[in-house]
Amino acid sequence: MSAAPDGLPPLGDVIRALQLSARKSLGQHFILDLNLTRRIARAAGPLAGMTAMEVGPGPGGLTRALLLEGADRVVAVERDERCRPALDAIASRYPGRLEVHFADALGMDWRKLAAGVGGKPVIVANLPYNVATMLLVGWLETEPWPPWYGHMVLMFQKEVAERVVAAPGTKAYGRLAVLAQWRTRPRLLLTLKPEAFTPPPAVASAVVEFRPIERPQPECTVRSLAKLTAAAFGQRRKMLRQSLKPLVTEPEALLAAAGLTSTLRGEALSVSDFARLAYTLDRWPASNKSGPAGLA
């Protein structure tokens, strides 16, 4: 068994020795090529002096790459106890530099977890497919803003990545694009074919970088932005004067106050348009908001 550059066995050998098989229920797809995981780690920028936070390390392919590329410390959250021996071996190879929490990433208090690392960590992860969007939205909606992390480099199914960077007027443009592009500058870094993974997924994957915008403009609350995008894209073919009725009693007046035409559909609005509309909604009289006692 020949050693990899970090002195540990090749990841394929580790998986075979532990009889690990990727579980669909956990959204697992392993990358065995250390050259590829190192490329992803390098995409996160210079890691010297940095703490990287990782979700779903599995047997540790990306974890090893982050440490090889100079991360001072990796804090990983893994749900699959079967991966413990592989991660323990990495922790032994890098004493004091790998901290693993066996828990459900969706239930983690990320701000609390990051509080002890010193400085703002970078989030780098090959996200489990079944929870990737939920995790991303949680990190994008975190309060207060600017966030507790420095930036993020995340892998998704290519379709999700395309939704993140989509432009107005396109089929992929929706709630995820508005939220991501209002609070960060997302950039698609690289695309990976299914053959890069074990087992190969049915679709290609892509890595996206998110650089937080310190003061997103126009200013609004993320809560109002979330409500507006949910209403506007919930029934994409409806004009805004119809789709916003669950939020306000007179959508035309709200849209006019924001300088928008009521016959537009959500897909026609830019990210700035949505933020300006959310800013207007934040200041809209409670008596004119829909619901039993106005919009909460």
C-alpha cells in the first residue's frame, strides 16, 4: 500500500479497508483523487493561519487536502460514524489540527462552533447533496451581518450552482440567486464531471465561491427579502400584483412606492429591485399588510 503525499494511505485504500460505501440517504459522493481535492482546497485561497470548517468530510479526502495546503486547523462536522477511523487517522497524522464533531450539520450552532477558532474561518465543503441548499440558505441568512465566516467555497450539484449565479430573466433565476447575490458575490470556480466521484452521481457538480458583501445594498431585512422572493417565485407565471397579495392588501401601491411596475413578474426583477422592494415592505404600515393582524 503506497502512501499519499501526506504519508497516509490513498483514500481508495482507506475506503476499501473500512468497507465504506457511500450512502444515498446521507447524500454522500466521495472524491478519491487527492490532486482534485487539493485543487478545491487551493480555490479557497491561501490557508496558512486559517481555520477551515468542513461539512460532510466522509473518509477525509478534502480534509486531507485542506491540511496539506496549509490550513492551521480544520473543524469538521460529520454525521456518519463509520468514517470515524479514517478521520481519527488524519487527526493522528496532524496533531491538534483536526477537530471532528459527529453530529447533524443542520442542527449545529455554527456561530458558537466558530467562536473558539480565532478570526473568521473559511467554510470549505463538498456538501452532502440532500442538505446542501438548506445549509447554504442558513449561512446566507445568518444574523448579524457581516457573518461569522470570512468566505465560503462550496460544492453543489451543478444545477444548484447555476441557480446561485443565475441572472434575472433566466429559468434558473429565483430565491436562491436573489439571496446569494444580495449578500455575497458568488462565483462559479470549476465544474466536475460525475466520474470524479465514487459512486458517480447522475449529474455534474460545481464549486462556487461566496465572498460576503459587508453592507448589502439596497439595505433591507433578510426576513422581508425571503418573504418577497417566496411569494414572487412561488407562482412564477403570475404578475407581482397577484403574487404579492398574501403579503400586502394593495400590492400595486407597494410596487409603485418601490418604483416598480405591477405587471412585472418576479423573474424580471434584479437583485437590487428585490432589495428595494423589501426595504419598502419593511416600512409599510402594518395595517396594510395581509393576514389577521398584518404581516408579522
